[in-house]
Amino acid sequence: MSSDRGPLRPDNPKPWNDPRVRSVVFQILAVSAVAWVGYSLFQNTINNLASRGISTGFGFLDATAGFGIIMSLIEYDETMTYGRTFLVGLSNTLLVSGLGILFATIVGFIVGIARLSTNWLVAKVALAYIEIFRNVPLLLQIFFWYFAVLGSLPGVRNAVNVGDVAFLSNRGIVIPKPVFEAGAGWIGIAVLLALAASIALVTWARRRQAATGQIFPAFPVSLAMIAGLPTLAYFVMGQPVGWDVPTFGTFSFSGGVTAIPELGALLMALTIYTATFIAEIVRSGIVSVSSGQTEAALALGLPPRRVLRLVVIPQALRVIIPPLTSQYLNLTKNSSLAVAIGYPDLVNVFMGTSLNQTGQAVEIVAMTMSVYLAISLSISLLMNFYNRAVALKER
């Protein structure tokens, strides 16, 4: 029987005819199949390793590594364990990734805005920068900065002297190292307090401006607090921070802290390469804002600088942030190319040297993959929080 609205359906359909039941059944079957395949691969790997006499597990992390690492943010020497090499590689990966994200964002925003400049020369220079560095493979750029630029610097004996406190050579740049004494912790507390007070001040200034239209100079006041409070704490606590200034010895420099050329080349390549994509993202976000918004702001008497900062950029962020997150993730994963020039990141130190010496391929690869997954998920989580915070809200 049928009606004008189509064929009649039974009141109590059979379970296998219910789309919801079929959906649940198919999902259970799919998950079961994936779990079975994963378990089979795991068991096959364990059996193959056992047949070759290769032990499994993470006990190797407590064994002595026995090799040196040219750069470490934490204390390390050859007598420490493979677990320590994992932490050294992780810290070096986080260092280059964090600095790369910071510098690439700054350069990308500057170039993206310059791309839309009414000045013909500025716009064309920005365009040339984007087209050149975006279309050259990242690995070649790393080689260029490492071998052609930093490799051509003078040797240690002829290092470039910067005020007798910093020295630049083909072995990197050596700068004074801070030496913290008793009471130095109060300077760090002062920095945190200044940052918290600055955030609160900026928030209050924005709400005040939205309510009254009056502009408070929050930015210079915040800079004064960030610079002034730690300086005040420094003198109040009796200057508890000294400096270990590098000096030239027989063959190299002693004292200070050295930024190796591998770090400089990798950081410059990641920054310049990723900034080209960020610049295009910023440009597209700004273009997506209606020109009527800009014209209305200019008609109110706002200078172009304030129009860009207060009107255009806040609206463009909803377009900028999602693809910007992808570029942050790409930069973090691209840092693994450090192995090409010997920068001691996680892939080079742990998946390279540690894996070759221990043979624990499954455990080391799994740990490395888990770290990059955790870093990527953390970046995505933070950017999603920020995206929701700056999203335009209808009232």
C-alpha cells in the first residue's frame, strides 16, 4: 500500500532493516578488523624479533649511552643513559620548533602586510621573497644556509669580535652565559608578575575603550612593567645574576654559551621557508575583510595603522588561524630534517645514534612517533583555544 507521501513503512521494522542498527554493526565490525590487523602485526613483529634474539622492552633506556652530543640544553655527558639522550633530543627539537614558530610568525605577518602595501617597491620585494623561497625545497635551503652562508664564516682564530663579549665564527656564535646566584629566583617571579599584570592591563584597556571610546596606552605601559619590575628586583636582591663572558683559549673559546651553526642554519631555513606560506595566509585573511570596514574606519578619522590593528586584523584572524595552525604543525615536523646537517634533534640523536647502538627499532620509533604526535596535538589544542578566544561573537 502506498500513499501520496510515498510507500508506507512498517511500525516495527526488522533490526537488519534499521539504518541505525546497521550503522552500529558496521562500525563494530570495522573497529574489530582494524584491531585484529594491529594485533596480528604486533604479534608478528614480536615473534620475528624473538626468533632473531633481539630483546624487546624499554629497559635499554637505563643503559649507558657512551656517546657525546654537540649541544644540550640540559646536563649531559657520555656516562648518562639512553633515556637522557631522549630528553636531550626532545629539548633540542622543542627549542628549534618554538623559535621557528615565533620568528616565522613575525616575518610572515610583516611580509604578508607588505604584500598589500601601496608602495610598489615594498609590495614587489615581498612578492619576490615569497615566490623565491616558497618554491625552493626546504632541504636545499638548509644546505644553503649551512654550507654556503655559515660555512663561509671565518675560523675560530679570526672570529668576528662583537664588543669583546660575543664572537661569531664557523663554529657558531659564543655569547655570555648568565650565572644565577641566591635570590635570582625573585627576578623570575617579577617577570611572571609583570606578564600577568600586562595581560590584565591590556584586557582592561580594551574593555574600557569598547565602553567609553577612550584609548589607554596599554602597550608602552606594559613594556615599562615588563622591563621595570625585573630590573627593580635585580637591584633589590643585590644583583644576583652575573655573566660568564667567553674568552679565547688555545684552540677555541672557553666560557659563555655557544649556539652551534647547525641550529642557526636550521632555524633560518625553517623561518624563511614557513614565513612565505604564513605571509600568503595573512594576505588572504586581510583581503577577506570587506573594504567597507576599512573605509568606515578611515571615515571615522582612525589612522591607517590603527585601522589595520583594531579593525582589519581582528576580523581577518578567523580566516588566518586555521591554516596558520597547519603551518605550525608543518614547521615542527620539518624540523626533523635536522638530521641532514647533524643538528642533535630527536630524530638525529635518538632515532639515529641510539637506535644504531641498541637495535631497539620498534621501541625507539614508537617513542619518536608518539612525541611528534603529542607535540602536534598540543599545538592544535592551543591554537583551537586561541581561535575560540578571538572569534567574532554575535550579540
